[in-house]
Amino acid sequence: MDNKKIIKNLKNLRSLEAAGAPRELWLLSNRETLMSQIKPAPAPEYQAAKTDGVYYWQYFSGLFKQKVLQPAVSFISILMLMLTYTAMASVASASLPGDMLYPVKATGEKVSIALTFENDKKLELQMNFVGRRVDELTQLAKKDETTEVKARKISLAVKKLTQDVQSVKDNLDKISVKPEDSKVVEVAKVIDSKTLEVEQNIALVHQQLPEEVKGEVAQDVQKAISTAEEAGTSALGVIVENHNSGENKVSESEVTSRVAERIKNVEQNIAQVQLSALQVSTTTVEIITTGVSAVGTSTVEKIVATTSTIAIIGDKPQQAQEAIEQAKDLLGQKNFNSALEKIKESKEIINNVISDPKIVIPASAIKNTILNSSTSLIITNTQISATTTRTSETTRDLLKK
Amino acid sequence: MKNPLAQKILFLKVKNQDPDAYGQFYDLYVKRIYRFIFFKVNSVSDTQDITSEVFLKVWQYLKEGKEVKNLNAFVYLIARNSVVDFFRARQRQAENLQTDGLPEVADKNQDLLGRQILESDLNSTLKGLNNLKDEYREIIVLRFLDELSISEIAEVLNKSKGSVRILLHRALKALKDNVSH
């Protein structure tokens, strides 16, 4: 007989009286005796009041005290924490700047970057995140919200975008000492192309914003665009260096087309600055010449705001255009380094025009502008907030005259 | 009781000296404890006396507010001690039975068994069980008839889990030998 059979037989023995099965009658009488022995002692009141719920609670709280179950309980707790985090992270991945869970997303990205050790992979990842920022910006722009909230959120998104692009540039500058590193060159190519896309996308989103929001975030947008431009130029620098070092990882035609693309981009910027300046200038002049009394106080305020942004930039756009022309010539001569320098120079001039709020037109100059209806003054609409206080008085005086 | 959670709750009620719960507890355990004692003393009247005593002792112990960790193992422990007390008392009365004088009792019972059950596998298993030494029989009853876990048996017998496993292995082997001879 094998073990299984023996064990089966042993279990079957239970019902046999000979194997210790008690008689039913005795069981019952014994129960009665036992109950009569234990029942007379009345249970204390507090115990009588106990419901089943209390016992269930006692049982579950007892589980936490058991040594054997402690690791299981800790394991389950850790598992629950992890699950909560994963759930939160997946919800956070869809969050936008200004949302409650957005910091979770940002932290997650920072951790991913910190855990990536290869330079090229790190840059690639950072560039992906820049792509996410652009998506966020696009989504925010489409959202239906009050001007104030929208402006605040867009401003946040644009600032985060600028920050991310800046860190791409910083990283690239740090590692671009070795242009012969083919992997880095590959990433540089990606950055070069993507920054152009990013710039166009930001500009596009900015164009589509409602007028009030547009003005509010203009400065931030401009900063983002110029940072992207700088990062792109740095990336292009790495590509050019690689080409010059004779590694031949990048063909001459490719460098030419990439530099040409940059030049085109800067030219577009110059054209845009000129255009928007002319628009503002013309409107202002028109309003002022129609006369203050005719248009009412609210328009006066508008004029004050707009006029206060008038800045003398003289022939700056022309200078920028000249630099770009030189860059084109140098590109024709295949002198990529110098061409790149000229691009940078031109870009710098344009940036100064856009972002320097200190160049403010004096009252007399505005008066001349109005009298002559001249469009020689270039006005940009990006300095509204920065210069309002400084020039509003001057402008008011002028308007009174 | 099939539902382990319900059983745990019942045990908690028993520990909190709920008489009705203790009644249910009695229903749940009386047959097992009875059998456990029966295999030790091999007399129906003695088994009945000791069984009644065990359930009263457990209740009194709980009434004193003493802590019982594993009620399941605790009832067997009390039963075991009661049997030991029973044999001691007998010894003092200078009767012819000793604590480990079970083989004799078992032999005495052979006729009774023969009368009650047919010659079969079951019969030979029971015979083999009765012919085992006390220590082996006890552990087999605890493990396979009463289905106590190894750790519960260890608690009842005051042994380590390892030695319970070894003992169980030897007991099963001895039973197998008894049955096949």
C-alpha cells in the first residue's frame, strides 16, 4: 500500500467509531452540559455590545501585527504606492502647463534625462521633450479659456519651452568640443532641423492667439524663438565643424543646404520685423492724425500704449539684411564658418531690435512722425509692458498739444 | 467550517468569551478532539470524560483573560495535557496502565475492532495505526485525520517544524510497514 492510499484510508477512518468517532447522542448531551456550565456567567456589558463589525476590524488590524504577514503587508503597500505612481504618471503625461499634475510630468522627464548617460541619447531625449512642449503649447492655444488664464498658461508653456531648448543648447555646447563624434553629429542634424520646425510652430501658434493674449505673451514668445534659433545655430556649428575637420560625415551639399535654410529663416525674421513695425506705425499715425477728440478716451489709452512702444531702430533691419547678404556670398564660396558667423551677427541685430526696450522715441520725434505721416520709424509691438510707464507721460503731453 | 475568514471571526469571538460562539466552536472541534483522545486512551468512557474536561478547561483559561495565539493548536495542547494528567492519575491509583502502555491497550482492542469493521484496507490501516508507538500514532492522527498544519503540530507537540516533518515521515513509514505485514 502506498502513501497516498494510506493517507486516504486514514481520512476515511474519521467516521468509524472504532477509530474514535463519538456517538451523536453523547455529543449533544455533552454540549448541553458544557453550555450550562459556561452560560451562567454573564458576559461583561462592553462585550455584549460588540457587533460582528468589531470582530472583523479586530481580525484585520491583527493581520498587521503578525510577523509572517508583515513582509506581505509591506510588499502590498509598496506595490500600491508604485501602482498609484504609475497611474498618476500616466494621467500626468496628458497634463498641460498650469495643471495640478504638470510638475509630476516635468519631474518624470528630469529623472529620465538624469538617468541617460550617453551624450547623444541625452540630447535626443531632450529634443523629444522640446517636441512635447510645442505640442502642449498648441493644445493650450486651442483651449477655450478666459484671456487672463490663457495668457498665464501660454506664458508658462513658452517659458518651459525656452528653458528646455536652452538646456539642449547648453548640453550641445558642452559636448561639441569633439565634432568628430559621429553620433553627436547625427543628433546635431536632428536639432538643426527640429529647431527650425519649433520656431515656425511657435510663431504659428502665436499668430493664431487672440489679440489680447498675443500682446501679453509676445515677449516670452520672442525669447523662445531666439533661444531655439541659438540652439539651432549651435547645432549647425557642430555640423560645419565636422565637415571642416575632414571627417566627411556630412557632405558639402548637405552643409550648404542646411546653412541656406538658416539664412532663409533669418531673412524671414527680418521681413517679419519690418512688416509688423510698419503695421503698428501706420495704425498709430492714422489714429493720431484723426484727432484725439474724435475717437474718445479708450482710444486715447490705446494710442498711449501703442505710441509708447515706438522705438527708433533706424537702419537696423538694413544692417541685418546686409549681414545676411554677406553670409550668402560666403556660402557661395563654401566658407561655412564665416557664413555662420554672419548669420549670428544678423540674428543678433534683429534680436536687439525686438528685445531692447530702452530705445524709446523722444516726444519731438513722435510729433514729427505725426506731422509728416512718415513711416521711417519702425515700431514694434513687443515692448508694450516694458516701456509703458516710461513714455506714457511724454505721449500724453504730446497728445494734448 | 469552510470559510476561513468566518472561522477566524469565530475564534475572535471565542477569545472574547462569547458563550454562543464557544458552542459553535465546540461543534467544530469536538469530534476531532474526541478522536485525538480516543487514540491515546482507547476507552470510550475515558475519552468522553477527558473530552468534556478539555472543553471546560479551554473556556476557563479564556475566562481568566489569558492570551491564546493559536486557538486550534491550543485545544490540542490542552487535550494532550489532559491525557497526560489522566494517565498520571491512573498511575497513582496503581493501576496497570502506563502513559506509554498503549500497545497493550491496542492489543486489547483488537477484538473489538475485529467485531466492528470488516477485514479491509480500512481495517488493516486502523490496525496498523493502533500498533504504532504512541508518538507516531499521535502525529499521524494530528496530521491526516485532524488535518493540522505542520506549524500547528509543532506548537502542540512543542517541537520544531523540522523535527515534526522528520517524525511524520518516520511515522508514515512505520505505518506503511505495519499495514503491509
